[in-house]
Amino acid sequence: MKVLVIGSGAREHALVTALSADPQVDAVIAAPGNPGMATTARCEPVDPLDPAAVTDLARQHSVDLVVVGPEGPLVAGVADAVREAGIPCYGPSAQAARLEGSKAFAKEVMAAAECPTGMGRLCTTMAEVADALDAFGAPHVVKDDGLAAGKGVVVTDDRAEALAHAEQCLAKDGGAVVIEEFLDGPEVSLFVLCDGTDVVPLVPAQDFKRVGDGDTGPNTGGMGAYSPLPWAPEGLVDDLVARVAQPVVTEMARRGTPFIGTLYIGLALTSRGPKVIEFNARFGDPETQVVLARLRSPLGQLLYAAATGSLADQPELRWSEQAAVTVVMAAENYPGTPRSGDVIDGLADVGEVPTAYVLHAGTADGPDGTVVSAGGRVLSVVALGADLEQARERVYAAVERVSFADCHARSDIALKAVRGEIADPNPSARPPHPEAGAAATMEA
Ligand code: AMP
Ligand code: GLY
């Protein structure tokens, strides 16, 4: 099987790596890809946001499957165009991707599917915003209704800041905001593979969204992740499949917009049980880096089955019992406008650390065979271990070997989990289980 992966981040590099390891996958093409992916895949400089160009590329290489990484191409209709050309595609249609593209649409589907979530109100005037802020109280949660690359959400105790963010969002053409009830408790990301009818969950992971240690500073695309979650309640995954993923996929099919691809459930474990914070219509970055590091089942066959409506026939997934941690190395000034063009040193030395490897995100080929920074999140360093503590030690040993001018990384990825400082606040929850109840067969 030949697979085309759309995107250029570390998530796509992780997808390319896992797909290449599938014995049924003979070749992987990436568009546009990056220098890291170029070691295992053929990279083609095609605009990932251009549905016709992506479809032409898929035809030209006679690929059997197209896997779309980021949300931009999905919202632009890349999956629709590829499927119309008769090529299996792992990724939702533009209509189905509205689960991510519109916060208001996501809330509407959650209501119809009776998913556990916080209260929310769609507002289009400042008077409605003020009312909603008063109704829910602080901390205030104000979300831009449209896609905003993780930067459209403000969570604050400061009413003036909440109002200012709402005003900014409403000032846009057709602007709308969703004001939400604040959901307290540890956050979990769960990816569920969907074929339009059936769903298969992967293992949960935790992401670190803020730029600074101790969850300080502005939100980013994600600065690190780990899996498994030793503190997650037993049965969590089964519960989320039964109460969220399956009802949402059934509701989307009922509406005539079947969901094919990854339903990313972002949730908080609150004192009243798990509540959905958001949906995304794709794999998360950087959680994918740790989830795929632990997957032992062949990914190409799995995504092909999802793209062709046959997930129900797939054997149960197999997972490594090892823990995985990833740390993002970011360029100076990220999440603001990052500096680029700095030479990255030490990439070859990462191999000295057992299990460690580097996935590329914002990198480019520099002069004389060097690799230079070319984006905000530059690298995603990954390591495995017998437990989170060992995986953490290894990943940071690897991060120390790599450098580029003024790069920064969080030093506390997975630290609270290792110290046992995270707890499920729901008193009725059952005791923790290493795999949070995933229906999975374990192997070392
Ligand atoms: P989103 O773009 O919806 O993923 O929001 C980005 C981040 O803002 C989430 O990962 C949470 O950390 C935070 N957040 C969003 N909605 C809420 C909420 N209702 N309660 C608490 N935190 C939230
Ligand atoms: N890790 C968060 C995201 O992919 O949106």
C-alpha cells in the first residue's frame, strides 16, 4: 500500500514513522513534509490547503490512502476532493470537520448526542457576552467561535480581559464567541478512530498547552505530552466511547455528514465526572507523538480500514506497556512570531540515549547539510521507558544534546504525574488503572 500524508509538523513525522513501520505499507509520500520526514518518505512541495493539488498528487503517485494531519486542509475540503476522486481518505469532510471548526456547532452536536460537557452560550453582541459572564461567574472562559490555532481561547479571572477578548472576536466579519462554564480538573486527550459508523479508541494522553513551566504564560499549540496516565480512573476510555465518541459519530451520520477520521476528545476530569471541553477533527500535536510511540498494531492497515468503513473487522489494538514522553523544543519568542534560520546542533547525538528520537516540526534544510529552525515548534523529542520516570529522564537527556540559538522547552513535562500529584477529583471514581480502562491487549 502507498500512503500520502498531508502536513509538515512533528505529528505528521510521527504518522510517517508509524506508517513506514507497517509491513503492508511499501511507500510513504509527504506533502509538503519536512527534512525529518524526508529520511523515510518522499516529500513533495504541494500546498496542503489546495484540494485539487493534493488530489492530483495522490493520482500521480497512485496512492491507496491519503492521511490528512492538520485541520486547515480538512476545513478547506481536501478530504472531500480526495474522496470524490475515488481515493480512500483518512480525514473528515469539511462539513464534518465543523466539529472542530465551529465551537457553536460542536456544542449543538454535543447537546444532540447528550455528551457530558459544561454549559455554554453563543453570543454575538457585547450585551449577551456580559450577561453570560455574569451567569457563569469567574473564572471566565471566552472562545472565538472559529478556528484560531489554539489561540482563540481566553481563560481568566479578570472580567475586563474576558470582555476585551470577546470584543476582539466579535469585531471580525461574522464574529461570534462562546462563553462557557469553567471546567476544573486535570485534562485528558483521547483520540478515537472513526469510519463513519464504528469507532476504535487509542490510549489517552495528556498535553501541556501553556508555554512555561507550572502552566504559566500564554497558550501554545502544545509543549509536550505523555502516555499512559497513571492517575486516570479505570473505565475512562470505555465510558468516553459509550457516552461521547459513539453517540457523536451516530449523530453525525444521522445528519448526513458521517465523520471519518480522528475524533479528538479534549476533556476535563471534574468533580462531577468527565466533561468534554472541545472536539478536534484530527490527531493532536504533540499527543500523537506519544500515542503512536506506544502503538504496536500496524497503523496503515488501521487507517485504511477507517477510510474504507471497515473498522469493525479490525483485530483489537495492541499497545506497548512502556511509557512515552515527548518534549517540544521551540524557537525564540514562540508562541509569538518565532525567530527562524538558526542551525540545529546535536541531532545525531540523540541516538546515544536509549529509545530516544527526534521528530521534526518547523525545520528546513540549511547550508552545507545543516538543518535550521523554520517555525515556532521546531522539534518534538520522544523517549520511552519502563515507566514515566524513566521515559522522562531519557527524553530530557536527549533534549540536552540538541541545541539551537535561544531555543526553549518546558522542564516539567510529566513531572506531576511522576510525583503522583495529579488526582481525579471525582469522589465516585473507581481506583486508577494503568491504562485507564482501554480495551486493549498489553504487550511489552
Ligand atoms: P480549546 O481551544 O477549546 O481547546 O481550549 C484551549 C484550552 O483552554 C483547553 O485545553 C483548556 O486548557 C482551556 N479551556 C477551554 N475551555 C475550558 C473550560 N470550559 N474550562 C476550563 N478550561 C478551558
Ligand atoms: N495538542 C493540542 C492540539 O493538537 O490541538
